[in-house]
Amino acid sequence: MNILGIESSCDETAAAVVRDGRVLSDVVASQVEVHRPYGGVVPELASRQHMQYILPVIRTALDRAGVTLDEIDGIAATSGPGLVGALLVGLQTAKTLAVARNLPFVGVNHLRGHLLAARIEGDDLPRPAFPYMALLASGGHTGIYLVEADDRITCLGSTRDDAAGEAFDKVAKLVGLGYPGGPIIDRLARTAGEEQSFPQALRRRDSYEFSFSGVKTAVAQHVARLGGRPDESQISAIARGFQRAVVEILVRKLTLAARARQIERIVLAGGVAANAGLRQHAAAVAKERNLELFAPPIEHCTDNASMIAYAGYLSLQKGERSGADLSPRANWPILSSSSSG
């Protein structure tokens, strides 16, 4: 079964082809340079870029997979959560292709795609068996999820304010590092030198919720005390301390949830899972606590269409279908379970 997957939830236009759960192609057109001057994603610009990129990206994905539209057996597209205008471009393209080709179509929850990315076949990495505890951390979402099956996912706790990736970008902007902030802070945090200490919110054991507004405010106050213009060494010290504060609380909540539910496997998911500091700390804590750690390849952490095609493949296999009236959802939390649209 060849599945064409389409992803356009934010600022990445992506298409992929998955055959029986294995990735044949995965193409992403990034919009980073478009949004960089604004220090963040501008929804209107994102939608326009998706309209420009969507068809060429799909053609490239088909070409790289060595298949034609005639050989596609089903189509999956992200239908939420995300920016409505951006989602609309990918979703309408997918529905149009499905109707024109008389193909089954399914809308996919973007969060579910991330949470299943570690199970995509074809990578030279071990795949986690069910059940597993997952940390989903990205620019728009941060939470702890119990994944018992591909269609049985429970959110145990999420962020009360900023998502982890959003906090990285905002702190980078505060100290003048540019956009996107996550990779820049990660690089600086792994250099040697002094480290500025910052607080960690909601450390209590009985909560799997997160809050990053406090640490962001603490960074802003520290920058103000430095006169608003920290030098290079001070910026590096801020990066080290901020990354430690975020990474440690993310891993702490994940491992506490795994221990409480007696789950032996933990998974990192979402764009922040590409952070080297997070991966290293998670690996160290997992080893200390006899947990198996799984993390997708970097290209499957950031927004991509292979995870959407894979999740769609699982849904279509079960006979799930979405109607032509499916609309994009700005908010689509996984409260107890979630599969297709």
C-alpha cells in the first residue's frame, strides 16, 4: 500500500510516500528564511508559501519514491492542530487529489504523527514496542503522553503557557541570537564556560504539567540587570543555564511518568527532540534508571510528512476514512485517544 502524506501545519511544506509502513521519500520545503526577519512565523506569509510550494513538493516526493499518482493507494494530510490557513492549503490539496483519483483519504492529528514517528519502519534505529511514555516537545506543543497503541494515546499533562520550543525562540530573541532560536541555544549550551542559573517550574512529583513563562521572565530580568546588552560570554552563560533548566524539567517529568505507570520505554518526539542537550541528558537519566530510550532521526523530529503518511497508513489499514467536508482544526488536543479526522 503506497500512501502519500502531506504536512502543512505551520511553516514547513512537506510531502512523503510511505509503502507498507516504510518511507520511500520525504521532502520538506523550509520557510525559515522567509520568517527569520520577523523573529517568528507570520501566518499569512506561511499560507502563501505553502500555496507556492505544495505541488512542486508533492511532485518531488513522488519522483524520489519512484512512483506516480496512479500507483498511490491512499492520501493522508495533517488536519490539525496548527495554523488554519496553512493547514487549509495541504488539506484541500489532499482532498482534491483524493476526489480526482477516487482514492481513500484520511485526516491526521499532527500530534499523533509526532508520537508515532519513533515507530516508522526503515530507519537503522530500534523501534519502541507498545506501551511507551513519550515526551512531545515542539514549538507549539509540550506534553507527556502514554502511548498504548497507535490509536490509544493519553495525554497525562501539558504546558500551561509557552511550549518548550516557543520558549527557546523567545529567549533567543531576548539575547539577540536570531530565529529559529532552538538550534542556536543548543549549540552555545554545549560549549564550555560559566553557566547562569535559572528556575524550574512545577517540579512537584504529582504533576506532569509544564510552565516555561517563569524561566523566560527570569532570563528577561537577568538581561535587564546586564543593561539589556549582554556580551558574548554572558549570552553563552545564559544559553547554558536556560537549556539546562528546560531540558532537566522535560526529562524529569518524562521519567517520573514512566516510573509511576511502570513503563520501561521512553520516547522523545517533536522538534525539540532534535536538541542534542536533551538527547544527551535523556540518555544519561534513562541509563541510570534502567529505561529504554528511543528517539527518531533528527529529520523525523521536526515537522515532516513521513510521520503523517505513516499515521495515515495505519488508519487507512483499519478502514478509517475522512469525508470531503473535513475542516482544519487550529486546536486538536489528544485528551484520551485520537486517530483520524
